[in-house]
Amino acid sequence: MTSARIHGIVLCGVGGQGVLSLAQIVLEALRRSGFHALQSEIHGMSQRGGSVHAMVCFAEVPLSSPIIDEGCADLLIALEPLEALRYVAMLKMNGHLVVSEEPQSDMEGYPPLEQVYGALKAVRGCHLVDTEDLARRLSHKQAGGMALLGMASRFLPVADGIWREVITQRFEAKGQRVIEKNIEAFEAGQGLVQATVGV
């Protein structure tokens, strides 16, 4: 990683899925890892069901903007498969796409899932995650976002201990049980990637 290079992460989903929370966790983890990092405002409709996305940029040098140009993102974290397709053009050729298979199928005009999955699987660097199954196995209905973050963490230059510190701080007001459940989901996502790959 060259010192002047700017790295970009796009997070997307729909209102109510926790895109903002994940973006803030990523931002704080990168800053604690010694990077300069900026987060864009959430763009889109924040109410439940509306399309939402955020951008996080980081580098070893100071940044002037958190905005990522099309085709320049190293990583796309998508909490919803159709939203992943909406933003996949943001990814660079050798980027990684970490996406939940679970659709928000109450959205009007939702295309057949087979078509959505087929288009995603055609993207180089795509990692589909059955977050619904993970949530059942972990007995934690909101495990999906943290599991995606866990998988995505394998492609970011942040130590495991820092991720755990940031997650703990993020959920400490909700008690130890909630902290443990979120770390468990994060680690389950990490386990879905066999080897750590840097951006």
C-alpha cells in the first residue's frame, strides 16, 4: 500500500438496516489503526425501505474529501442484494463486494432473485453471505450486518483487537449480552473468509 493512495469503501442498504452504524464502526476502526479517514453523510432516504449509502475514505496522508468516484472503491459492503447491484459500478476491477443474500422483497417492482444473484455472482470479487441463516444459527436476528462487517474486515488493514474494541464501545450502552452477540456475529463473518487479504 503506497502512502499517498486513497482507499474507498461504499456501504449500502435500505433504511432501518444499520448502514450508518456500520459506517461509523469502520471509520473509528480505521482511525484507531492510524489512518486518516473521512465519512460522507448518509445519502438517500433514511426511513425504512428507502435506499441508503455512505462512503468512507482512508489513507496514510490527510484527506480533503470523503467522496469516492465511480470505479474507485476497494470494497463495497451491501446489506441488501438489489442495493449491491445499484452501487456495484463504484467498485474497482480488483475490489471486493460483500453482500447479504437476504432481500427486502417488499420493495415495489423487485426483480426475480435468481436474476439478482446471477448478476452479483458475475462480479469479480463478490462474496455472497446467507445472513438469514447466520442469524438463525446465532439466535441473533440482527446478526447480518455485523457478519458482513466481519467478512469485510478481512479486506481492511485493521487488527482484530481494534475491531473488537470499537464494537464493544459502540454497543456498551446496551449491555454485555448485546456486545457479545455482536462480536459473535462479527467473528462468524470473519470465519467465512479463509485468508486475510489486504486492500
